[in-house]
Amino acid sequence: MDVNFFGIGCAVPTAHTGHTSFMLTAEDAHGKKTLVLTDAVDSPIQSMMKIGLDPLELDVLLLTHYHADHISALPSMLSTYNCMERTKPLTIVTNPQTTERAQQLLALLELAPPQLNFPLSYRADYADAAVQIKLLPGRHSVPSSMVRYRNASETLFYTSDTQYHEGIAEEAHGCDMLIHEATYADGEVAARAGHSSAEQAGRTAQAAAAGTLFLCHLCFEDYGSQEAILRDARSTFTGQVSIPEPLRAYRVRQMVTP
């Protein structure tokens, strides 16, 4: 499985990155690919083009929750697909509360079936020959989902927006890649409900015995520098920690145990 981050910022973007979202490309034993976009923000179709993917080939859109910095591009994305004459079905994987809000938003803008040129369906999970997706409850200010993506050999776990708690490590245990939100610095996060710090992300990765840790949903101004973010995470996690570079491809690599 490969991951391309389209953005790694929090609700306040910077000149260098937008809101957090990423593309997962999974491949089955016969080389058939499944494309899964997690959260719809900024300009996802343009981002797909930038990394050389055909936007019309997207199979699954996963929405972690209904905050604007995670769902705001949904209407424009579907409208663009209409303009591009998409016919391939699109599956939206999300929790029931986000399904309800997404349907309300699309109905308001006249972008719900039958106004669409293509079939649109909502599901609480997903599985095909290339990838299995399972949603798990997060702890945020609105109902939010953590996500486990798994293929025949690798596991990716994404926390989305969530308050730190020990249960995250239990759900993510043994994952090859952990993508963890790290919105605020440790001294600030206690006053910010529903989010985690880089130090807490490292603590979770260590307890989960994760292979690698990728930090996202970052409010860079709160930390002062990327070095400070990495230092905080490395203070509690002995493995590899990265702040991903938008649009670059990262391979989910199976851990090799001694």
C-alpha cells in the first residue's frame, strides 16, 4: 500500500500545506488497484492529478467526520465529477452521523442522486481483494472515526481527530504505519478538547509497537518549528517519526521482527 498526503495542516492552513487528507493506493494479487481518498478538502481532484492518478478511477471516499476541514470539498468534488461525466460508482465510507450531514449538504446544493451522473452509496466499512477498511470510534467534539486499513500483509492505522487515550494503542497495536494527529503542543493540548499532541502521538506509537509514525493535522504555529514537533514525538517513541511531505508517496512497509 502507498500513501500520498494531500495536506497535513490543521483547521488553519499555511502557505505550504492545506487541511489534512491523503490518498491510499492498494493493490491486489493480480495488480488491480483500489484508490481510497481519506477526507475531502481543498482541491482533491487537482491533487490526484498532481500525483499522476486519474480522478475518475477513485473507488472510495472515506470521511472521518463532518467538520468543515474534513468534508468541505465534498460538494465541489461531486460537481466536478458530473462535469467530467463520471459513470463509475463511488462509495462513501463514514459513520452514521457524517452520512446524515453529507446527505443534507448535497441535497442543499442539488448534488444528491438523481442529480449525479454516477451511482453514489454510503457504507460503514469496505472490503475488496486489495484492502479492508474498518471504522472505529474516536474521541472528538463530534462523532469521529479512526480507521484501520489492511491488506494481505500490511496494516495502516489513522487516528483522525481524537483526544489521546490508551485505547488508541490497543486498536492500533502492531500496525506497520501509524498516522496520528498532533494538532497542539503538549502544554496546550489539555485545554483543547478532542485533539492530541506530538508527544502523545509518540506515546501511542510506542505502546502500539507501531512500525513508523507519521504526524499530521498540525498547527505549526503552536509548536514554533517542525524540529520541535519531531523532538516531542521522539521523546516518547523510539521508532521512525516523520512529518510527511505533501504529494510525496510513502510505502506502508511490513515490519520485520527479529
